[in-house]
Amino acid sequence: MVILKKTGYIFDESFFWHDNGSGTLYLPAGGYLEPDVFVEAPSTKRRVNNLLNRCGLIKELETIEPRSATREEIEEVHLPSYVEYVKQLSDTTGGDAGDHAIVGRGSYEIALLSAGAAITAVDSVLTSKVKNAYSLSRPPGHHAEPEKGIGFCIFNNVAIAAKYAKKKYGLKRILVLDWDVHHGNGTEKVFYEDDEVLFISIHQHLSFPNNTGYATDTGKGKAEGFNVNIPLPAGTGDAGYLEAFQSIIEPITNEFKPELIIISAGQDPGMFDPLGRMNMTAAGFGAITNVMLELANIHCNGHIVFVHEGGYSNAYVPFCTLRIIEEMSGVKTDVEDPFTGSQTTDVVNIVQRQAIDEVIKIQSQYWRAFEGVMSK
């Protein structure tokens, strides 16, 4: 009897215990900012876990306990001085490890586990323990740069996992796709001169961080063309995202032929997100997940890992994430999107089309897949 492999699900209760203090949206409390909680609070991810349990999908997944990343693995991406600084903050008073990257008491150990969860996901997939894997990790990582944390991110989980996959398994072609609403500046910086990692970031143009994520930022040296930014205008919904996936990400991936795909899965392009102005639905996340699953099946024996990043709507992030994991597992639940009547864009408008065409024009000098496309 053939036993079908399940989707791996990786999380730990301690992810919900990372304490980044009080604030308003993304700013520290004080002055005229009345104390509240940062939008990057444990509630969104806890509610994802709760929904997976409530609807029964958790029973269809292979729950995997993460291990902590070693200091050596972290320092493949981050400067030793920065890692030590994070540890000192964690061991003493806490504080900001850079730019809005708050470290609480004990956050160092939790951040090691968050990075280790991404590594665990890679191991689980590449050793065929599971068919694919989702890491519900916290703190997030894609903004963290080698020398500092940025935007709630302490250690760059996805970059650390990709470096690990290169070193441990000898992979030469890894695709890291970042669909968080904010530009994946940290991951871009790590791999900007690396032609063994194709980095693609699809994001809201000039949202965060400031002055990054331009379509003209394409990599350096031998890695020219291996950095692909797809900045989309605010308000882009399901149709615009799917068009970008089909007309840019799919042809580049088909030409690159990755041995492993790692997704920085931030669900903040979703409707109602307080830090994004996009308009994606849960169904839209399911659609782009399906595109990537098909590409993984074609090129890398289904080896694909999803690592949770942003997403700050307590109400909606769980439903978006559920659709992703349903697609990954092939198990459909009876959960319907309760907000399905809300308006989203079902056509690609002229501004979105222009943004997509601009990326194709820039990338056509690097990828044969675009030969003749702009002339049609």
C-alpha cells in the first residue's frame, strides 16, 4: 500500500511568547501615542493555529517540532557582532535591534527557534519526510539585514534556510519568492550578488522600507537578473497578482529550473490589512499558491517550503493562510471565507498592466522567456 506524504506543519508555542512591547501600529508608545500593542502581535499567528485546529485540518497535517538554529547557521547571514547584540538585549533590558525590530526578554532564543523552524522545513522536504511544509514562525525575518533588524524582523529566517540548503544539500539553484506586501529588502541584500539564488519580491510599490524594491534593482555582477522586483500599485487585487505570477514569475521560474522553492509568505496583501493597501482575498492566496505548487512539481519534485512573514489583520490572516495550506495539502475543509462578499478587483487595470509590463521590459534583457513578449 502506498502511503501518501502529508504537508508538514511547523510551529512552537514559544513563537507566541516573543514580546515586542507596546506601541501603536509599528511605532513605540509615548508622547501622544497611547500605549497599545504592535500590529506584529502573536494574535494573528495564534488565530491561524486556532483555525487549523477548529476546522480539523491540523489532523491532516504532519506536525513537526522545530529545532533551534545554531549560532553558526545564523552567522551565515548575519554579522557576529549583530547576533551578539541581539543576545545582549534579550538577556538584559530588551530594546530595538535596528529599525523597529524590538527584542524582548528571551527573544534571542525564540528568534533562533524561528530561524530553525525554516531550516526544519527545508530538511523535512528535502529528506522526503513530507511533500511540502509550512512554518508558522515568529518573529518574521525578511526585512532583517546582515548588520541589523528591520520592521519586526530579527533574524532573516528564509535567507538562513536558503544558505543552509546550499551548504547542507549542495543546491545550486534556489528560488526565494517573497509575496509579503512589503519589499523583502533583507533577503535581497543577502543574495544580491549570488547567482545560485533567484530572489523575486512582489510587493506594494514604495510601501516599506523606504526607497527600496525598484524594478530596476536587478542584482550585481554575475547575479545580474537574479534579483527580480515586481512593485505593484496600491489596490492591486487577485487578478493583478495572478497576472504577475503567470506573466513574470512563471516564465522566469521555468527558465531558472529551481531545485528548491522557498516562499516568504506574508499575508498582508490581504484585504483589511492595517499595513498594506492591496486587495487580495483568501481565494487569491490559494490561486498563487497553486501556481507555485505546480512549478515545484515541474522542476524540483514538489520541494517547496512556505515560511510565514507578515500579515496583521487578526480577522483575515487566518482565512488567507488556511487557503494556502489547503492547496498545499490537497485537503479542502468546509470553511468558507466569511468576507467573500467584500469587493476585490477582478480585472487587471491599466496602471497594474503598466507596472507588470515595465518589469517584463527590464527582465527581458536577462531571461530568454521574454523574447518577443513586449513586441506582441
